[in-house]
Amino acid sequence: MRSLNNFNSVKSIIKTKLFYLFQRCSYSFSPRSINLDISWACNLDCVMCSVRERISGSNKDYLTVDNFKNILSQLPQLKFIDFMGLGEPLMNPYFFNLLDIAHAKNIKASLITNGMLLNKDSINKIKDNLVRIYISMDTPVAEKLEKIRKGVQFARLIDNIHNLKKLKPNIKLGFLVVLMQETAEDLPALVELARDIGIGYIGVNHLLCLDKFNDERRVTVSTDKAKYYLEKAEDLAGKHKIDFVSRPLQPNMRTCWQPWLEPLIMLNGDIHPCCFMDQSAESVCAEWFDGVTVRVPFNCYKMGNIFQGNFKKIWNGKDFRNLRKTLRNSEIISELTPGELNSLRQKVTYPDKFWYCRICLWRWSMAC
């Protein structure tokens, strides 16, 4: 059986090769993979969640079966779906219907979840096309996790993971960590927990900060002993054969391939070029980084609506072509200090509607 590490490595190599093949072109082929938002409802109230600042519409909206079929009808080459959401995907009452429909079309899937709804009944409904599940887990310290992710019951969550391993042993499991100052010291212990319960992947991400409160909790290169805890956790993961992926502590530009290969489709049909630029209740939103704010034009990154237009025309329409051109022309292989990045963020000019791509915190490895 191929390990999660090997699977992710192969996927990464394929995406990299495809990206460089098409990077010089402003057009792209029909996506084989998409990020799909399916729920705006959530059963938790996480202190670092940015969704409350960004979401529009009802907090009880779900992707319906009919709309899912509509999406699939316009994506004939689709082979993989990352089920995600501004809320908790398993809150969608149609989730297992969506999974069954994808299974019938030989479409594989992954799921990002907080894990609290993964009881035995729901686990038994999972088809074998759900090949990976990523569970939000910031710390192995029960009191801390329950304080950060309000509504989590740590013991129940661990029981759910044990049942998942027992009932669906072929599903690859991973932890997704939001790195915060109060939990950085727990990373080595989190690796030990992962080993004990059979988790094969740990992804460590930075906070997305839309307020001063979260910006002050962000882990940076100057955070006391952060580098030490990250390196210790990575060493332990290597010994236990756990795939450990973390963002750098200093800004470092990474390749943005999603607008060529893997767009985000929201449950209301809105199409976005990536899963970072998703939704906002306002046309712009304040984004904090190391004490400095930038007004992010979320509204500029709605490329069209799959329920109101033709995906193929939107995917290679004027906006997507211009965005890809902006990305191509602003590719920088560079590492900056946080201060240098903030200087760049404050000095950036606005020659086109997609100017934010030049200073995107995801692209500079400083968010998500």
C-alpha cells in the first residue's frame, strides 16, 4: 500500500510539472481537481476563525444535490474533489449523497473536518472514494484545544479517530494545525499523539489574521523558541515516518498553481481562482500581518458563477487570463524578513484588479 507521504509526493510532482508546462500560457485545460465549498454552517466556535468576518448570506446554507450535479456536468474531466467549507462540511445534510454521486462517477475525494461528527454511523456511510481525511488538531493538550476550538470534546474526538481507523483502515488521515504562540510548544507532543493513533500526515499552517487579536498570536521568526519546537517536531515525525509539512517562519514566496489547476467553487456557485480568496461580506477586508494592515479586495477575485454562466468560458475568460498573467509576471524566488514584506505590501501599486497577488500572504507562505 502506498504511503501518504509517497502519495503526496507524487501529487506534488505532477502538479509542479503541469504548472510549469502551462505557466507561460494564460489559458488552462479543464480542471481535474477542485476545492469545493459545501457548508456555511459550523458546530464549533473557534477563537481564530476568520469566517465570521468574511462570510455573507445565511449561516445555514449548504451545497444541494442538484447544484452538485450541475457542477459535475460542467467539469467532465474531474477526477478529484477536496470537500471543504467556510463551515464544517459534515454539517451539510447531503454530504454522503454528494460522496455517493462522486463515487458513481469514479471521482475520488478528500475531506477537511473538525472531526466531531465522525461518529460510527457517519463513518459507516463513507464510500471508498474518500481517500483522505484531514482533521483540525492544533494541540494534544485537551484543555487548550477545547478553549481554542469551542465545542470540541477532546476525548470524543480521539474516540472518533480510533473508530475511523478501525472501520475505514484504508483512509489516509492527517492533522491540520493552525500555528499559534500558545500552542507552538506542543508540536513535538502532537507528533507523538499522531504516532499513537495512526496519523500519517501533519500540516502546520499560519494564522489568517483579519484583526489585531489574532495578529498578536501569530508565530513569527522572532517568537521565542518557535524554530526549536518546529525542528524538534519535524525530527520526531521523521523518526516515526510521519509526513510533516510546515510553513517557514520568514516570508518565502511559493508557487501559486491553483488558478491553472485547481479552482475553488463556492456553494452558491461563485468561482474563485484559489482557496485563499474565497468570500467576504464586504468588498474589501482588512488583513493584518505583523502589526500592518492591507485592504484585501476579495470582490475582485470572484471570477464568475457556475450556476449563472458557463464554467469553460469563465475558466479561460478575460479575468482568469489576466490573473494568470499577473502571477506569471510577479513570480519571485526570494525570502524576506516580515518587515521587508510589510514594506512591499505598503508600497505595492495598483496597476490591475489583481494587484493583491503580488503581496498575497498565502503566496508568501505567511497564511494558511
